[in-house]
Amino acid sequence: MSAIFPQHPGSVPAAPRRLCHPCRPRRAGHAGRVLALLALSATALAVPAPAQAQAAEQVAVSLGDSFISGEAGRWWGNSTVSAAAGCTRGGTDRAAYRKHLICRYDPQRVYDGTAVHGEGTGCHRSDVAEITGLGQAALTPVNLACSGAETRHVISEAFKENTAPQAELLAQVAATQQVKVVVLSIGGNDLELSGMLRRCAEMYIAGDKNSCASTGEGDRFLAALPAVEQQVTLAVQKIRQVMSQASARSTGYRLILQSYPSPVPSSARVRYGEGGGGKTAKRTLVGGCPLWDADFDLMHDTLAPAIDAMLRRAATATGAEFLSLLGAVEGHALCEQGTRQAGPLDDATELGDTMEWIRYGTAGARISQGHQQEAMHPNAFGQQALGRCLLARYRNPGTQPCDAGAPRSQT
């Protein structure tokens, strides 16, 4: 999905304790083996070269949008405003490095060739994207997903770095490699979820007491679900068609359609008071989550479950497996009680169990932190959590390990 929240202001902070080693972060959980497993680049693959095809006997392919491409995987959580000027921003910025004592940022260290490099680019396929979790099942990840993608970009249209529809790229992979599983995340951009959340944030910042819940935004969103369900169904059917024409080595593959986690908690779990709204509220300047209580509840309690149910129906109708991610970041959502941001002396790579797993809005401030399109997406900790959900589902097909309920541990 694309940009959601307004710019997050910065200030002149204290220098961080460390200079360089947080730029090469220690992986939490399974992700320590990720880079060694990427015989095919999970960050920039469009069409695998013949040599790569020969090397990868069994692959797992991800298709769809930013929640599976790895958007926001650049970040080990969020940092406080006072940590923002430090090179690594409290150890959170995985793109940071020092050269001749000058702090530099290279998003390609995380997103490789799919970092933003001009208009119409920025699929943001990160090296900790969800699909890399299947490396622990001895599968090589092939990431074809792209930030901002809609169902049409899976079915029939090229988009950003993908020079062909994702289904066509899948066909090229399946023609030369053994595809064991295809995982699809799609529908959020068809529903224009990012645009709706942006409007919700603007209402909070305006401070006029209007909310998405009170102005009917939620009702309009729910009314759009049936049409999007039809499009998701067509996308799954297109994948089925492609795989039916694949080489014999890809027969017996599994197709998993997944849902989305709620990026925010219910209002009762928000750690910043509602206040009066406006640009100076803590929810805006500190938390990066400018929403009225009613809109926290709208997203967490109504819209996220409705999207989950819609995608479950599409999976059932097409015979695909369904992976519910509804509870994947429970306990670690944006601005949730019990979570924290990294301070200037912290090494965020060591704080996964207490950090937020969702990226806040920060880009364009006096001290820029990434791109707005990363806002409200699972960060590196969150991507790893999704990867653990996928791995658990792959190993135990009859389960829903991240449907809802207990908070998800980092380990």
C-alpha cells in the first residue's frame, strides 16, 4: 500500500551510542539464515536467469502487494524523535552506514534494486520479507510482490519494477523450477485502504471532531468488499490457470491466500491519550498514529476482521488455502500499550519483544526517515512475525497460527 500518515517531525537529538554495527543488524528468530538462502534474490527478482533456475530446485513464490513484498523491512521498529538524528536512529535504520565519519543511507542495502529510484518505482522487496520465512522449510524464496499492487497487477498489467504481470512472471518461474508453494496477499489496494486511513489521519489533525467512523468512511469501505472479493477470486483463478500450464515438476504445489493484520490496536490499548486532536498531539508527533479513538476501533474491530472474512470466502470459493494474519502483530501494533520506541542509546536489534512491529509515518521531516509508502506496514520485526506465521501454516496446513488472540513473541 502507499503513503498513509502525514510527515513526522524531527528535532536535533543526541548522538547514538554505536556508529556502524547496527547497520548490519543481527537477525531475530529465523531471519539469521535469510541472506544465505537467497540463491534467487527475494528483493529484486523479476525473471530468474537460467543459472539461477538451475540452482533452485524447490521454491516458494510470493505474489501481491506491499504486505508480502516486505515494505518497511528497512526498519527495526520505530525511534523516538530525540534519536532521529543519530546515524542509525536508535539502531532502527538498516539502511544506515558511515563512510569517512559521514552518515549515509542506502535503501538498496535492504530493498536491493526495488528501492525507490524515481517515479513509478519502489516495489520494496526486502531481505526480511515474509516469504523468506520458508527458508526454514528448505525452500528458496522468490519474491515477485510489489508495493502498491492491485489485483490487476497480478492478473494482466505490469507495475513498477515488474515488467510483466505477476502471473506471467510466475509462469516463467514455474517453467524452470519446482514451485512448492505460491503465497498471495492482495486486495488492500483495490479497497484503497491507504487512502482511507490518510483521510482519517487528516480529520484527527484538523481537530474538528470528525472521524472516519462518524462520516461514513467505514460504511463505504464495507460496501466495496463484494466487488473486491470478485477481483481477488479472479486473481486466484489466474494463478491456478498459470500453474495448470506449468511443467510437471510444479504439480502438487500449494496455493495460500492470506489476509492482513490490523496495524493498530483497539482504542483501549493505545498508549497515548486521545487529547484534542491536532498537529501537536502526542499521537501525531510522538506516536505517528494520528487517529481518533473511534477510528482505532473502526480499523481494529470492524474493517480488519471484515477484510479477513472476505479473503477467507475467496479462498474457500477457489479451493485455495487460507492464512489468517488477523492477530499476527497483536501486542506489537502501532502505539499499542506495552510497546516502545528505540531511544538514542538503544540497539533496536535487541528489543524485538518490546518494540512496535508496525512502521509509523516519518518521511519528509527535518530529518528524513525513509519513504511515506512504508508507513503503517510491518517493519523488519513485523515481517519476521509474518514469516513465522507462514512457516507454521506451511508445516501444519490445518492450523491458523496467527488468526487472533495471544501476542506474538519475537522468538
